[in-house]
Amino acid sequence: MAHTLTRLERIIHDRKDGNPSKSYVAKLFGKGRKKIAQKFGEESVETIVAALAEDDDALAAEAADALFHLLILLAERDVPLADVLTELERREGMSGLDERASRKS
């Protein structure tokens, strides 16, 4: 899975400055951070709706859209996926309650 996301991250970076008439990614980047964040939010809500509808196929499709748009948002901020994966690895084996408490200090 991480390899798929890494390849997708590379494709997003390659298309970032492309022709907006030929690339959805370039078109979205051209609209700026606010629009990218808004689109990620929309996809996140659609993922929640699919989860509540208990439609597994729709949930998988919407989750894929949310991940795709999250990668675009990360790229817009120049935050590598590797940084997110490192943070997840840091949290591995830690209680969610302990991790959350560590962020408050």
C-alpha cells in the first residue's frame, strides 16, 4: 500500500506544474491551497457518508478519493508522505490515549 501511495505522490509532484487543461492535479494546484483543502474536506465528508450508509464499495471509493486529495494537500504544503509515515511509525505500539495526552504538553 505504501508503495502505491509513494507512486501517487510522485505523479502528483510531476503534474503539479502541468497544463491545467490536461491535468486535474495541475488545475487544482492552480486554484490554490484553500480550494485544495476544501476539496479534501468534501472528499472526507463523502467518505463519512459512505461509511454511514454501510456501502463497502462506496466507502472504499470515497476513501481512495480522500487519500488522493490528502496527498495533493500535503504536496501543496511540501510535506512529504514520508513525514506522515514516520509520524505513524512513531505512534505505533502507543496507546491512542497516551499519544493524545503527549500532544497536550
